Amino acid sequence: MTNPTNPTNPANPFEYAPAPESRSVVEIAPSYGLFIDGEFAEAADGKVFKTVSPATEESLSEVAHAGAEDVDRAVRAARKAFGKWSALPGAERAKYLFRIARIVQERSRELAVLESLDNGKPIRESRDVDLPLVAAHFFYYAGWADKLDYAGYGRDPRPLGVAGQVIPWNFPLLMLAWKIAPALAAGNTVVLKPAETTPLSALFFADVCRQAGLPRGVVNIVTGDGSTGAELVAHPGIDKVAFTGSTEVGKAIARTVAGTEKKVTLELGGKAANIVFDDAPIDQAVEGIVSGIFFNQGHVCCAGSRLLVQESIQDELLDALKRRMRTLRVGDPLDKNTDIGAINSAEQLARIRTLADAGEAEGAERWAPECALPSSGYWFAPTLFTGVTQAHRIAREEIFGPVLSVLTFRTPQEAVAKANNTPYGLSAGIWTEKGSRILWMASRLRAGVVWSNTFNKFDPASPFGGYKESGYGREGGRHGLEAYLDV
Ligand code: TAP
């Protein structure tokens, strides 16, 4: 019997040939253009910027910097494509989204390597977390495209039109998927601006769209810095703004669109409490604390950056946590044994250092395991602060790095009060064996997502978003469609 998937080696029917599209090594071109109306093109004024590997500080490629004229061209292309795209039967749009999901899977190795090179995140995470979730998101929303009548927004809900989408650098491809998949499923067309420090995977995604035969203009990618994002948000030709990033920029965007007909959803910062009760299984909680704050170098909006530990187990828990932190390997993002990769940029590293120094200056006790950091690139050792009070900057401000602030509590009431004592409200974690306590806490925590006995778990079917200064609107699940439908 021969293996139909491996006609070249009938002698070994169990050896699978790689899919023709899979590439083990990513080929990065010396320069990339903007992706507008299905074509790559230079910026009108020829402006470019470099994207560097944060692990080595070496330039990876030169990328076109979109100005007002380019953004205008991209929005016009999306508008032109909108009529036909929105008129397609949902089942037809679904076919494109399924195709995109499958191509992402087939090219996942290439995309994971690219993401780790441009962002600095460990390959184990981009390979095992980011890429599978990207594909899952497209599969999930592909499934909705022909079922919009059942999404809970009435019969024949209509798409909004052209969506202007601006995303950050911490999960470049995953944030792109969170934005593009529901928008397209609902019949919108998009212009997306990736972050300045991580433009490459979005440009490779443009190639995925071409490979999937997606009609021209349905997806447009304009690379650049914050000024490109500001041009996009202010453009009169877009109907919807979807933004993920800092609370500061989110507020500026809300001011820009106020008084216009544009709809807006904002996914902003966080300062999540990870709350450990004295009956929690310590080893399991330690794993959750470690993944809560050190996953993706702590560049996670929902990171468990404040550990609230019940006073009676503080010493035991911190001993176990320090033991575990000593085993974390910091270094080359492409090494499969790496736990903590590079900090995404020199600016972000400076921000983390400033806040960590403030922690010390304000009287908290700083601890980090001994670890040799590479001599070039941007690195920060996993760090723990004890003796933190609620007034300290490290307990109030989002650090967006591998820095954990430890606070204590005695009663569940005190835990809730401390957890909610933040302008943010994106996520929280609870570690306890008592089911009734989980429910009691979850109903009192002002957080859009509450995990219990786990942390940083994501699923495309589950809506995600914040309260308070963490933004408004939900992404993911049926609720994620509402942001792109005229309901
Ligand atoms: P930002 O500085 O806010 O940047 C986000 C995006 O907005 C980038 O593409 C940025 O471009 C662009 N931008 C900057 N100024 C702009 C303006 N005036 N108008 C329009 N767009 C503008 O955030 P960041 O440093 O990339 O990301 C970190 C923040 O994102 C953290 O606070 C984190 O919590 C938050 N975040 C939230 C979530 C969710 S789901 N809530 C997820 C991930 C990250 P440039 O990069 O080119 O400057």
C-alpha cells in the first residue's frame, strides 16, 4: 500500500512528506512595500523605516512608511472592495476565511520563526500558542460567516463598511487575526496598521491573503508609526475603528472619533491581580503565576502583574516561586529551550527599567535569579518585588515587562478590594480549591476576564475585553461580531 500523501517514498508509508507550502526557514526580503488593493507598493513619498531583531539589534528589513496619501489610497481600495465583498453570500466569504486558516497552518513554521525574529518572543510560544490561536481564530469566524442571522443581532445584520484597525507589537499576528477574522466574516473590508516595531508578520499575512485568492482590496496593510495610525483613525472614509494598545493612545483615538459616525472598540492596558488563597495547590499556582507574568516577557495586556497572596502562605509560596524562577532560561528567541525572550524594543526596555527602579526607590524589595543576559539586544531578567504597597508605582502602573509585584491579603473581602483598586479592569486570576469562593470572587472582581486555577488561557469562542480604563467592546466569540455589524 502506498501513502497517497507521500508518493515519493512508497517504501515508507508512514513517513509524511511536508506539505508543499511548508518552509522551514523564513525568507525575509531586504525591503517590503505597503499592501494596497492586492499589490505591494512603495509609499508615495518613498519613505521607509527599518525593523530590527530585538535579540540582536540587527536590521531585518526595510519597510515602507505610509503617509496620508497612502492611507487614503488604502481606504479607497477597501471602499471599492466593500460592495462586492459584503454582497457575497456568507458561505462564500467563509470559504476564503477557511482557506486563510489552512494556509496559516501550512505556513505556521515560517510565520512562527518570523514572529520570533521581529518580536523577540520565544519560538516555543509563537509556535505553540500564537500560530495555533491565529489559525483557530480564522476557523472560528469562518464558521460564523454564513450564520450571522443567529448571532443574536436580528435578521440580516449588515456590515459597517470599512474598518480601520490599529494593533500593538506584543502579539502581532494574533492581534491581526482578532481584528481581521470577525471583520471579514461580517462582510467588512479592512485597512490594518501593525505596530512600527513588528510589521513583518502582517506583510507575510498579506501574502497569505493573495495565496488564498482573497479579492483585491478586502485586506489592506499600511505600515508606519503612530502618525500612520493617527491618519487612519482620522480618515473620513472609514466607518469603524478597532484599536488595541495603550490607554493613553486609546483615549486620543476616542477623542478623534467623538462626534463622528465612526463606531469604535478599544482594547487597552491592564494591571491584573493573580489572587492565591491558602488552600490553593502551591505547585500549580506557581506555574500559573509564572505563565501569568513571564509569558511573552510580560508584554501581555492581561498579564498577572500583581500577585495577591494570602498572608499565611506568603513565605511558602514565595520560596517555591523563587525556586521556579531560578529555572527560567532567558535568551535566544529561536532556541526551543528559551522561556523568556527579548524585550521588544529599546524604548520598552527603558520603560521597564524606569518602573523597576521606581519600585526600589519607593522601598519595595527587588529580587531576580542570577542569569547571564546576552551582550547585544534588549533583555530584562525575570524580577520579583516584595514589600509592595498599593501606593507604589509598580502596583499601579502597567509595566508591560517580566516584573511581578507581590502584595498580601488576609480575607477574601480584602483581596477583592485590592484587586479592584486600579483604573484598569481587564483580567484577574483566582487560585483556590473552593468552588463557592471562585464564584463569590468572580462576581465581585471588576475584570472582563476572570480565570480560575489557570491563567492566560484564550479561546476564539470566548469574548475578551475590559472594564474601566481597559477599554470597551469585546473581541472573540459571538460578541466579537457585534463590533462589525450594524445592530
Ligand atoms: P501603543 O503605543 O498605544 O500603540 C498601539 C498601536 O497604535 C501601534 O500600532 C502604534 O503605532 C499606534 N499608535 C500610536 N500612536 C497613535 C495615534 N496617535 N493614533 C493612532 N495610532 C497610534 O501601544 P503599544 O506600546 O504598542 O502596546 C502596549 C499597550 O497595548 C499596553 O498598554 C497593553 O496593555 C496594550 N495592549 C492591550 C491589549 C488588549 S487586548 N487590551 C492587547 C495588547 C496590548 P506605533 O507602534 O507605530 O507607534
